[in-house]
Amino acid sequence: MPHEVRIYVAERIAKKDVALMNVDRNLTEEVKAYAEQLGADLVGIASSDRFTPPYPEGHRPQDIIPNAKSAVVFIIRNLCAGLTCNWEKMMKDTRMIPKPAQKMARNSLYQASGYVTLIQELMHIGHRLAIYLTDKGYDSFNIPPSYDDWKAIWHGQVDLTCGGIYPAGEAWHPFPHAIAGFLAGLGDLGKSHLLLTPQFGPRHRIASVVTVAPLEPDPVIEKRLCPDSCIICIEKCPTNALRNELYEVSYNGRTMKFARYDKSRCLKLGMENPGCGGQCGIVCPVKKKY
Ligand code: B12
Ligand code: SF4
Ligand code: SF4
């Protein structure tokens, strides 16, 4: 081996050793156990140095807290029964819920089993975890699971495309949890743009805490969960927001395929109450029953 290459390899090994020596394994175990005790179904750790291109600057943990070393990413599952409930039939079969109130009734059931309850619990877990880590001497910040005022977006008071300046759907949340979940070893990204976990497929919601604590990162999962042969989510998308035109994103030697996705269409036609209930997640064959 040439001399320069030997020095380079030795430096790489040394850096890796130092990085390993600098992680706090006990604290990592404690944080994960605490998150589970608070109600998280899955917890993973991504180190800040994984948020590299094509992941954009401005959205990395270290853009949120300078010197952030880790993101703790956690998940709560959707209830299978809530996702598969036949709301349309239920509304048709009853004469006791007046027609004008049916959308509202259906929506409140969906919110309970698949949305607001999970969001509130994720916010609570994130806040407690951030306090826990801060009390141990590590600045930490809980990133909410979503925007908190979708109604303003639905009703056009906030235009995510900025009047077309951002092509439909290119706007990013400050911290995209699905990608963070992939970087924290919790799952694979599907053509649907959703995070697929081995335990719950895409049927879950995600939030994260960024922290300066040097936690031990989990390995990114090697196994591809979204097979090339499957396009069920695209075929079943009722608004045609997901298109059978694929584009690729390469990260760290791994190539992932995504459906071209008209997010404005999904927002306007798929999500406005009562919406499609997230069909792309419901129909995905990855771990359908749990
Ligand atoms: C804005 C938003 C929307 C918008 C746009 C959707 C979107 N995918 O961007 C609208 C309103 C349309 C929407 C719809 C829905 N949403 Co939404 N939404 C968000 C929000 C707030 C931000 C997402 C964002 O920043 N997108 C921009 C970028 C990240 O996405 P993108 O350009 O499509 O990039 C994808 C690929 O190109 C690739 N990629 C691009 N660059 C890079 C770089 C690297 C390094 C890698 C590895 C990959 C990669 O990864 C991305 C895949 O996720 C997140 C919450 C959050 N903070 O993360 C929830 C979130 C994505 N939504 C969620 C859900 C469940 C839904 C719905 C099912 C509706 C519902 N019932 O709630 C649908 C599903 C639509 C779909 N198939 O994605 C969940 C997804 C959970 C999961 N299992 O993955 C999230 C994470 C909310 C949560 N906290 O759990 N949503
Ligand atoms: S949420 Fe509904 S409309 Fe939006 S992409 Fe998924 S299936 Fe299509
Ligand atoms: S439905 Fe099929 S193509 Fe879509 S995300 Fe799931 S496994 Fe991938």
C-alpha cells in the first residue's frame, strides 16, 4: 500500500475510533428507554454527520442547534382498525348522523385514530425528551411532527408554492422526519415518499428531537423494503397525485426510487376533509398487519 494511502487509512480508523469513544452509550440507552416509556413504538438515532448532500443545508440538526450531534427520531403507529374502517359504508348505513355533519363525523374518527391523537402524543414525547436531555447538560429542541395550521394552507392564507416561486411541492419543512427516520435506521423510503418500517410499514407518524448530546447512532438499514416491482401506492392514489414516473435519489452509494408527486393535488384533493385518509399508506403491502 502506498505511504500516503496508509496514512489516510490510519487517519480514517483513528477518526472512527475517536468518534466511537466520544459517544455516550449509557445516555443513548437511557434516552431510548425513556422515549419508549413515554409511548414511542420505535426510536432511532441519526448522527448529524449523516445529513449530507443531497440532503440540503438549512434543514440539518446543526442548522437548528449549532453543534448538534444527533437527532433522536421516534414513531407512534397508526391503529390498523382505524385505517381500514369503512367510513363511507358506516355513514351510508346510519340515519342518525345528519348528512351535513357526516364529513365532520368521519373526520373526527380519522383524527382520533390516525392524526391528532398521534400528533399530540409525539409533541409530548418530544418535549419531555428535550427537557430530559437539557437537564443532563445537553441543549435540545423538539421538532413538531407537522405544521400546526393546515387549515390556513387549505384555505389559501398560506401558499406553500409562494405563488409559484417554488414549483409545486418543492417546499421543505424545517426538518423532514421521514428522511431523518431513514438516517436513524428506522426504515426505508418508499416510492410513495413515506418512511416504511419493518414493524408498521408506512402506517405511523414521526417526530424528532435534535440535541448536542453525543448519542450512539443506529445503523441505516441495508434491506430495501420497497421492491422495484411494486407500484401499488401509485395505482391506488385516488387523485393521481402520485405518478408512475419515477426519479432517483442517490445517498451514500444507495439509490432510491420515488414517484413524481404533485403535492398541491394531494393537498387539495387528497387531504381536504374528509380526504382520501392516506390511501398510499393504507394500501402499501409492507407489514400490513401488526
Ligand atoms: C409538507 C407535508 C405534506 C405535504 C407534501 C408531502 C411531502 N411528501 O412532501 C402534503 C400536504 C401533500 C402531505 C401529504 C401527506 N402527508 Co405529510 N407531511 C408534510 C411535512 C409537514 C413536511 C414534508 C417535507 O418537508 N417534504 C419535502 C421533502 C422532504 O420531501 P420530497 O421533496 O418529497 O422528498 C422525498 C424524496 O425525494 C426523498 N429525498 C429528497 N431529498 C432527499 C435527500 C436524501 C439524503 C434522502 C435520503 C432522500 C431524499 O425523500 C423524500 C421522501 O420523504 C411532513 C412532516 C415533517 N416535518 O417531515 C409530513 C409527513 C411527511 N406527512 C405524513 C403523512 C402521513 C401524510 C399523508 C398520508 C396525509 C395524512 N393522512 O396525514 C399524505 C401522504 C403523502 C405522501 N405520499 O407523501 C407523515 C409521513 C409518515 C411516514 N410514514 O413517512 C409526515 C412525516 C408527518 C409525520 N410527522 O408523521 N404532507
Ligand atoms: S395521501 Fe391520498 S392523494 Fe395524497 S398521495 Fe397519498 S393516496 Fe394520493
Ligand atoms: S405500495 Fe409498493 S411501491 Fe408503494 S411504497 Fe409500498 S412497497 Fe413501495
